[in-house]
Amino acid sequence: MSGATGEARGHPPAGLTGGAGQGLRHRWGRLPVWARWVTVVYAIGFAQGACAHLLDLARGGIHVYATYPHVSYEVYFIGLVVLDPLAALLVVRLRRAGVWLACGVMTTDVTANWTGNWPSLQADWAQLLRPVGLLPITLFGLFVVATSGALHRAFGRTAAT
């Protein structure tokens, strides 16, 4: 039987197919369990980051990051409103480019946060112990960098077969 769009029943919509006609659900099923968990952690982390930057913009406007030392920091952190969800989407779609984007975003995000917060850290190092802020960003960044190579390979294996 055909649906209103001309698709046969039992076939995934066009948006759920990946690679060589394999459905996204099938590709997720082929991932090792550890890779599924890592992918979910990436997605949650980047979604949380996107929401945090979006809330910052809603509360403080376009100059919410004006306390950072250069305008380039402001532009970068505002850009994370787009880059964070893009990384999450690409990773959830099991795209290898999403792993590299995630790694690049977290490397630059951690670097920018440490550079921008360095003067206040010198005055009060206990800021690192706060559950929100530099510590979780750094830990998530290390997690992404540490797992990116293995996750990239796992994504490649699901796409190739």
C-alpha cells in the first residue's frame, strides 16, 4: 500500500536514510553500545551548550560577552548558538564530520573560556570548583577530544557496511 506521499509502508522517510540507502535507525543499531552512549553524551552536551548561549543572548543581548578581552570572543560565543546544535545534529545523524566539528568546537570553546576567565581565576582559583562554568566545560571538552578518534572510526564502520 502506498501512503499519500507515494512511499511504500514499512520504508523510512527519506530524511532517515543515510549512506547507501541504509536507514538511520539501522546505522544506530550497528553502532557498538559504547559508541551509542558517547554519541548521546555528545548530543546532550552540545544541546546544553546551545541552550546556555541562547539564554545568555536572551538575558544580556548581543553584548552579553563584552567582559571578554576581545570582540572575537563575543562573536565566537554568539556563533556557538549555531555551531553547538549543528555539532549535535551531525553527531546524532552519525556523520563523521560531526565528530570533527564537535572536537574543533570544544577545543576552541575550552581555550576561549580559559583565556577569557584567566584574570578572574588568578584572583580566585576556587571558581574551578563550581559545578557550572569552567570545570564542566573543560571536562566535557576533554571527553570529546579523548573519544573523537574512536567515535569517528565507529561511525565509519556503520556507514561502510
